[in-house]
Amino acid sequence: MILRGMILCCVSAGMVFAAAPVATHGAHACVCGKPTAASYTWDFKGETNNTFKTIQDDAAAVRMHAANLEAYSYDLNVSWDSDIEELNRVAEAVDDLGSRLCRLEVIRRVDAPWQRKEINRIARTVQLMADNTEDAITFGNTHRHETWLPTYRKYTANLYNEARSLAKSAKEAAAYASTSKEYRTLRQELKVPAAS
């Protein structure tokens, strides 16, 4: 259930699934719905900011599982079953990130420019994470007793670094959004003109 070949707003985000023993699920679509009455008053920018916070949590989960995978690769007593458990958790978290990204792609047209820039960064990083997860699973399925090899370690190290980077940038985006909202609220309460 790894996100692959992500396509921007209003089209299907192709989902590719890893080789056994990782479970597979059907693809889900990322499509724009018809506007409703609530669409005209919905706080899409606020939803985007909240999604940044959730993405930070998902990325932290991937980072934790990737750290476990890195540790396992140095322990010859750890079986491939332990790795595949962690990789399944990574795949689930990356799939969750793909779902959140799908929603961000649908509403990006009403987001602020800085939010769209962050969505682009998230999309690139999630794609890299999906690629490395799939590569780690493929490699492990064919080299079950050789997860100590540098190739496998590279995939897990990349996952860790990408997850860390994503968690950091999503945290910074959420902090910026919170600070900006506070600034606007204070400016309105103090009746300070925007140009000041």
C-alpha cells in the first residue's frame, strides 16, 4: 500500500502495493467533489494547517520504525519477520501520509502560496519515502538473510532521514501557521493597520 506515481489535484493517486508478505489493499482515488454550501464557508487554510500537524505525527511514526529497521540491520539474530513487521507499519504510515496529501492536493487551490509550497515539499518527500519503502521490501523479500547489506541499510537510512525532514518541515509549517494566526488576531484586536 505504498504511494507511487502521485498525480496532482482531482485525479487518481495511483497506489502500488509491496510484494508479499506485506498485505495489499485496493487503490483509493483523490478526486474533487462538487461544491456544497459548506464549501463556501469552510476554513480550508485552517484544515491545511491542521493537516500539517497530523503529517508531522505520521512522519515521526515512520522515523521511529525506520530507526528500528536500522538497528535490526546490525543484529544478525533479528529475523526478516521483525523487519517486515516494521516495514508494514512504515507502509501504513506512508499510506496515511498519501491520504492526507491527497486531501491537500484537492484543496490546494484555496490555500495560501506558502501552504502550496509546503504541500509540494511534502509530496516530494512522501514519494521518496514510498519509493524507499517499496525498495526495502523488494530487497528484503529476495535477500531475507542479508538485511545487513549496505543496499538495505541505505533504504532504511533514507527512510529515517526523509521522515525526520518531513516531521521537521511539517512542524515548522504548523508553527508558522499558528504564529501567523495569532499575529492577525492581535492586529485586529489592537486595530493596527495591515501596513504597520
